[in-house]
Amino acid sequence: MTLFSVDRLFLAAPHVKVPPSQTEESPEDKPPEQSDGDKGNDLSISDIVDLQETGFTVRIQPPGTESFELQVSGQLLVAELHQVLMEHEVTCHRTCFSLQLGGTALDSLTELRSIQGIQDGALIKVVEDSYSVRDARLHLRHVRDLLRSLDPADAFNGVNCSSLSYLTFYTRGNKAPEKESVDFRPPEYILPGCKDRLLTPLQPVRDDWKPLQCLRVLTMSSWNPPPGNRKMHGDLMYLNALTMEDKELNITSSTRGFYLNQSTAFNFNPKPAVPTILCHSLVELLNQVSPAFRKTFSALQKKRVQQHPYERIATPFQVFTWIAHQGDHSLDCVRAEETHTSRMGQDEHTAGQSRDWNEELQGCRELPRISLQERLHRERSVFKTNSDFVEAATRGAVAVIDGNVMPLNPGEAPHMQMFIWNNLFFSLGFDISDHYGPIGGNSAAHAAATCDLRGAQAHSSVDTEGLHTLGTAVVDYRGIRVIAQTIVPGLLEKNQEESVVYGSNDYGKTVFTHPRFLELLDKTSKPLRIQRHHVLDHSDSPVELCSGIETKGILGNDGRPYILDLLRTFPPDLNFQNPVTEERREVPEVCQSFGYPRQHRHSLASLRPELIEAFVQHRSYSSSLVLFHVAGTNFMSRWCPRSSSNWKKSREKSREPEEKKKGRRDVTVKACEAVGSVSDSCFDICFNPDVCSPGVRFPSECVAEVQRQRLLLWDAAAFLLSSQIPALKDCLNHAAVPMDGATLTSALHQRGVNVRYLGTLLSELEKMEERGRLSHILSVSEIIIRSAKHIFRTFLQDVEPAAFSAAVSHFLNCLLSSSSCCPDSGSDELLSRRRSRRRRSHGSRVALLTDSVESIDDVIEKHGLQRISLLREIAIKTGIQVQMREYAFESRHRPVFGEEDVVNMFPVVRHLKPTATDATRLVMQAQVAIQQGLLKDGYELISQALTLFSSVCGVLHEDVCMCLRLLGRISYIMGEYADALSHQEKAVMSSERLQGIDHPQTIQDYTHLALYCFASGRPSTSLQLLYRARYLTLLVIGEDHPQVAQLDSMLGLVLHGLMEYELSLKFLQNALTLTSKYHSATSLKHAHSHHLLAAVYESKGEFRLALQHEKEAYSIYKSQVGEDHDSTRESSEYLKSLTQQAVILQKAINHIYSNTPSACIPPPKFPTPSLPTILQQLNLTCGIILIPLSVCVLRQTSKE
């Protein structure tokens, strides 16, 4: 017997979409030829298998120690092996070495499998190299990282791509065996009904944890740099160290290694100290001169090696935490040195050399992409370079706002200044020279940055060969938006007006076109559904374009064609205009009924690509129905996806009489015209992005087509209101359960709904009869937080740097505090400014509230919001980091936040997200296979995708995490619980490191891991994981949410299995209440909750209550699925069993009270819960339905 699963997890699409599909062509065209990708498909699979199977073992021989074995992969580069050895326990203290095989040095950019003589068991020697100044600095940085490898300070401070993970605190931290003697009761703040929302458990600390300090001080000496005569002896730099024995050390870093010199704080004597100890590694030297260092470093190494690799590996992009402990500030020479070099625009890895970011990015994109290996190498290079670019752009943007970069135009107003730093161009999100005046001024300038980024992402996804876009990142920091871009070669040497050969720089007054850009953009316009169209230039001559008129084409000095300003990549949203100029007769009735069109701050509002695809599919389906009724079923093959068989049929039909052909052509033309297709021979909907652009003029012969395009845009806008917003009612079925602003935004975007429609969504929810079941949709809180974010941005722009803490804490008090009093001033300098800010903030505070109330308390009371959740949301959206402590929000006598509570402000970064396209296609194929019940095939495909994603993006990436999550679920369904546990543990740690320890996806992953732990026979660990998931859920959204109902049902089941009946009842009763609210009192989930309670009451021997709940369950099953359904019959049998047990118990009680000697009545047996039964109920609670299939059915499915 095999198990088939119906599981919602497999319906989720991967994070990165494959490039948009090409527009369908007419079946009368040439037969479809196999693309290069299709031809190489079989080869690709074999290549992937090769990638998975080319692992082997080598022996590593470090100098002075015994050799050790190391498992490596064939596609591993020698440079990556070098990095692996720098992390290995035996060789971690070495950085400056080369690798040799058979006496020959290995090239760092060579793959291991391509090295001649490499084989299983080969001996690779680690050979010490001479140091340079750069090598010495990198060595010092690495030693610093080793000494602080267990310190979470870097994760709190958001540096070195460190982030937090606490999974092992709950899986390894509990060393006690799975015994009944363990106290399973959770802390009070986790129990149902508790209103306290504590913050300190968010970042738990082990009881036995204590920091391991190896040195008191390690810093650069004041004797640096070495004088000329000492450079002749090989001196590179000098260090000072203070050991735990309070012994001061003066260390020389030379080309040969490290040794103690005879210098003191006031006397320079660089000669070696006696006895002379020369070590190639700084750690080796400190081991010899300080016993305390040797002992502590050894203990630190043991703890570091015990960490899971997913806890140590750096993330590709920096993750910031919104709350942190404010630790002591310690001496750190590496941090001080890096801060100095970063302000100078240098990189510690390149020793003052600036990288040419544009050349690196464009060079990576130009790499060959024919074979799988070439595509992987290209995508890996693009991903790595983009990650480095984003890191540099973020540091540069922070340096610009902090005032550490000299502007190119220092004479201009601050908001008009531009900057160049580290070969990157930085501009601010303000309207410079009234450039955005016609479309909304500063509001348009602010929105243009994200519109341009989305356009660049769309063109990067299509990935047209020969067309180049700039590396782009948008950074919001301290209320100011900074746009970081790579520099087009030669653009700064002349005016941009002189460089533009395509598009317009002045909203259509002058328009240019270029055949090279037309050819390239024509390839992208089809998948992006952009219509090729004509506009008039300054001389009233028609000019052909394949993009929005603001898109500029520039030929760089390197000969590459670049496109910039991709603001109009997606069609405009006519529901939001600036100003409103539409005639009412053009506006569909649907839009008018919702109160559209509305005045918007700018005219860059556009429709999302998800909406465009949904709209096109809707039109395609509608047109297919029309054709079906008009022309019959034989015509439908014309509108189906092309294949060889369809083409052969169409060739056979070509022999039909001309009259029938002409009739079909007439029907096609009418259908194409009805749906707005740009072609009259096939279904092809495209949009003209310029129909609403200010200043754009069209030729007279195009007026009718432009009007059709306007009507098509109105149809799309009406489709959003009439179809997509009502589609959000699937939250009633809990297909989407948003828990915070990020997940709500994602749910909206998946349906193509922009966040600016939140007000409309809220109004629609208020009209619904079942609005109580949708109260978990966080429309009100998201509207409040987004409004507060806009006010906060403008509020912070005028605050002087010395008053940031005071200003931010005051704003948080105005937003979240119940107190009307203000904190005392920290100094006279800040007094007047803070008073003025207070007046301004109080005035804005009332304006941001959506209800006709006077205080935030009324809004929170009316809508059941949580202040701690609002604090988390505003902090994440604006980059605020607050101190880890418990905040008394309800206090009316003192403000909640003080200046010391604002620990830091971080940049909020948006950037391009390249990924592995081959892997994404494999995931989509796997999802199809799994939905057909082919679990093993799906498992293999996802395993191959995991290999490709890991090869391109590294092991810490959202797509890798998604693959691990799916592999864990399939393994669990197939009964491979150990594999499921292993995959899911990695997925949880990845989610914590990449998205945050309190992200809703992390909570979901904790829940799945708890299920797999229980199935693996670890109920105690499962319980701790569920407690953690419930605590995080309470912190993020509170107790009134459907996710809490699922968690409480699972907690009740696990506690039932551990025979903690009273605790189990608490959670199950709360789950029953929430299920009744969110799934209705007649739903099957409500019946299931009643059944779970009945089982616990049965185990307690309270058969009256058990019967009461099971009767409720039976009545629901009977009314919903009928008497013949399995669930109804099982409930009926269970009722009979409960009745019999109740009768036996009553007889026993009567016998005891009667005191009459008679035949012995056996005492009643209270059934103890069986773990398989509990596991089955847990599966049902998590939405996993296991259906037994016979062998013949499975064979038939495989054949199909």
C-alpha cells in the first residue's frame, strides 16, 4: 500500500518566477522547433546527476600536524576549498597558504574534478606562503572572527552578514531524555488567555552560556606603519595584545609570520624578543605565550565546531533585527580599521583598489549560456557579483547620509546633491530641477526609484542577450531614499541629453529611436506584454518605440547598449491618477461603483505583472468560450498551447475547402478584436505604456488604436476590482493566512492587487456578512503603520543628527504610548527642536488614524490590535532597532520609550534578485509530478533543483530553503521521518537566518518541524518547538488568529500523547473557540476540534463531557457530508464506544456505593492515547490527508 498526499504546501510557487512566456503564435506558422534548452534537456539531467555524484574524499596535510580526510565535491573550486580549510577545526587559524598536489600548486579558479591526478584519497598539502600587507590584514580579520565566533554582537549590529538562529536552543539545548518526569508546563505567557507579551524570550540565552574571552585587548599598535629600514627586514605592521594574565605583548607581523618584539608603549625597539618565537599564524604565537589563551581558544573551538554549519555560514545579504540587547562596546581593531576604509570607499579585500562594478556585472551577464555548466557558472557569477554590489551600495548609501562622502555638486541644496563612491553613483529620492514636476514632484521621485527597480527586475528575468541594465539598489535610511547604480562608461563625461539615442528625457518634447534598441527591446516587449507603438517627436514626425517613452537607451563607451529609467515597464493603473482627467463615460461602471478614478500623489501607479497575467488568462478563457460556441470544438485546437501533434492536425485541416478556412479566419478576427488582441490572427494582448503619459502625442492614424488601449487599461483596472479583490475571500478557506504586513502584502501581490487598494479591501470586508471570519486580515493595522511610515519619513528628514534618538523615541511615544506626558529633555540643545517636533507629530497622529476617534487607544480597542505587534511592524518598515526590554505600553503616567531605547537605525534595502532559472523550472515540474501523486519523481526533481540552487546561490538562500521544506514534507509523507527531520531542521535555520527569527515563515517551519519530531519519537522536543511557535505567533499577531487555532490543536494533541490532560484541555478548548470563529460552528474543522476534546475527556474518564463533544462532532459530520461518509461512521462508532464505557463506569460506581457483596465487577479502564492515533490527528490538523492507493491504481497513474 502506498500513500498519496493532498497537501497545500505543494501548491506554493517558488520565490523566483521563470521568465514570462512568449506570446502564443498562430498554428498556421512553421512547425515548432525544439529550443536549445529542450535539446539539452536530457543532457541537463545527466549533468545534474553528475553534479550530485562527483563527491570524493581527499587527504589534507597541514604543516606540522597529522593529515585528515575531507569529503569534497567535484565542482568545488580550489578557492572554495581554501575557504573550507579556513573554517575547519584543524586549519582554521591559517589564512595565507597555497594547496599543492604532487608538488604542483593548484590554480584557485580551477574545479577539483578538472585537476589532473585528482582522485579518491589524493593527498593535498597545505603550504605556507609569505605574507603581504593585505594578507596580514585579512589574517588579523579572520583571527578576530574566530575569537568572536560565538558572540552574537555582529548579528545584533547587522554586520558581516551575520544573523540570529535559536533552533538549537530547543533541539540540542534540552539534553534530558524523552521522559515522563520532565515538566511539560509552559511559561505563563504562552498559556491561552494570557495578555502579557514578553519580549525577552524572543532572544533566549542558555543557562550555562558564558562568553569565552581569549584576550583582553588585540589592537593595532601606534608604531604603525613600519619605518623604511624595518620594511627592508620584512615588517608589515605592528600589533598590541593584552592577555588574560594581564601580560602586554608587542607583536610584529612580517612576511614570514608573527613574533614578539621588544617595543613598549613609549619605546620603539622592533628587534625580536628573547627567546625568539616565530609562528606563521598569530593564533600559534598566542598559544605559546599565553596558557590562558591556549585553554580558552581550545574550548571556543570545540563549541564553534559543535554549531550547525547553517548557524555559521554568512548570508548572501545582510539581515537586520528590529530588537537587540544593548551590549558593552569593546575594543576591536578590525572594526575600527574597516570603518575607516569603508568611509574612504575602499574594500578590505582589495587593499584600496576600487572595483569596476559595471564591468563586473555586465561581464558576468555576457558569459556563455548554452550548456548547463555554462549557465550555472554564469548565474553563480551574476549572483555573487550582485551580492557584493548590494553590500557596497548599502555601505555607500549609509556613508552618504552620514555625511562621509563629498558630493559632486556641493554648491547645490542638500536634497539635490549627487555622489560617487567606490565606483557607484548615488542620488537622492527627491525631485531635482523639477524633473518630476509633471507627474507628481517629490512623491513621484520617491516612487520612481522602486518603479525603476521593478522594471530592471523584469528585464533581468527576461534576460535578453545583448541588452544591458544597470546594477541598482534602493536604500531607505533615516528618512531619506538613496538610489545606488553602477555607472555607464562615458556617461559622466557628457550631458545625459547628448548620450540618449533612444527614448525621451523631457516627457516627449524630443524623442529618439535607434534600430539596435528597437531590435533588442522587441524581444523583451513580447514576454512583458508591451505594445510596439508610434509617438510624435518635436518635429511632429512619428517615432517607433518598444517601451515607455521615459525609458532611455544609451550606448556606453564600451559599446554596450544600456537601458535606464524603466518606470513604465508595466501598464498604468487608471484607477489612480494625478491629476484625474478621465471623462466619466470612459470609466467602467465597476470602477465608478468603487469610487474610482481617484486623485493620487503621483502618476506612476502601475498594474502588477501578476494582475496582467491573470487578466490575459481571463480574456483568453472568455475568448475560448466565444470561439467554442461560434465555431465548434474543432476550432479549439487553434487556441490551445502548440505542440507537434496540434501542428500535424492543423496541417491536415489545411487541406479543407477555402470557404471553411475563410469562415474560421473571420471568427478569429472578430474574437481577437473582442478581447483587445494586437494581432488579428492569434490571441496576443499587449499594453501601450504611454497612453496616459503627460506630454506624449500620437500620430493621427493611431488615435483609434490609442483609444482601444485606454479602454483595455480600464478593463484591466475593472478586472482588478471585480475579480481579484473579491478573490481575497479565499482567506475564508484559509488558503492564505496573513500574519503580518509582509505576508499580507505577499497575499495581495500574488493576486495582482497593489497595497494602495488596502482601503478598498477594508471597505469590502466591512460589507461582508462573514467579516468576523476575516478579522485576521490585518488591513487596519497595515494602513496605520504605512501611514505612520510616510509621516515618519518626512518627520525625520529635518531632525539634526544629535537628536535622532530623542526624535525617534518621541515619535514612537506619539504612535504607541497611552501616556500624554512627554519625557524630560536630555539637554538644552534638543529642547526647542523636540518641542516643535512634538507639535508636528501630535497633529499628524490624528490624521493617520482611519477611524473617527481621538486616540490610538480607541483604535486598538475597537480592532483588537496589539501595541507590541505595531511596534514590530513600524520598526521593520523604517529600520528602527529598539532595546530588548519589557515595555509598559499601558502606563498613563510616563512615556513608554526613552532615548536609550532607540539602539540603532538600519537601512532598508531593495535590490535585484537573480536566481537559477534551470532549478526554478525543475521545481515547477516537481510540483506537477507531486500533484499527480508521483512523489518519488517529485523528490528526485526537487533534489536536482536543490543541487542547482546551492551551486548558484549557496546553501543559505530562500530558494534552497524552499527546496529543503518540500523535500522534508515529501520524506515525511513517504515515511522517511529521519530524512524529513534533517531537511526541515536546515529549513528552519535558513528561515531564521534569512528572514528573521520571528518571521511568519519561520513560525510555519517550526510548526512542521514539531510534527516531524513527534513522528520521529521525540514528543518532548516537539512540544518545545510548538511552544516556541505559539510564543512567536502571539508576539507577531496575538491570540485571535486562525494560526493559533492550528497551533493549539497541535499542542493539545501532543500534550494528550504525553498524558498532560489538564494542559491539553486548555489548549484544545481555546482551539475550539477560535475554530468556531474562523471556520464557523458547522465546519468540519470545528467537528474535528470537538472530537479532539472528546478523546481527552475520555482519557480523563469524564465520559459525560466526552459524549457531549462527540455528539456535536457527529451532528456536524452528518449535516455536512452525510451519514454514509467515513467520518460520520467513525464518529458514530466512537459514540457507541463512549456510551459503553460510560455504562461500565456507572455500574462500577453503583457497585462501590451499594456496599453489597456480589460478583466482582471489573474496574473501568481509561484508554491511554496511542502515539500513532495522535500522529494521525496531527496530520489532519496540519492539512495532510493520506489516502491509501492500491498498487494497480498507482501503476495506472504512472503510465498516464
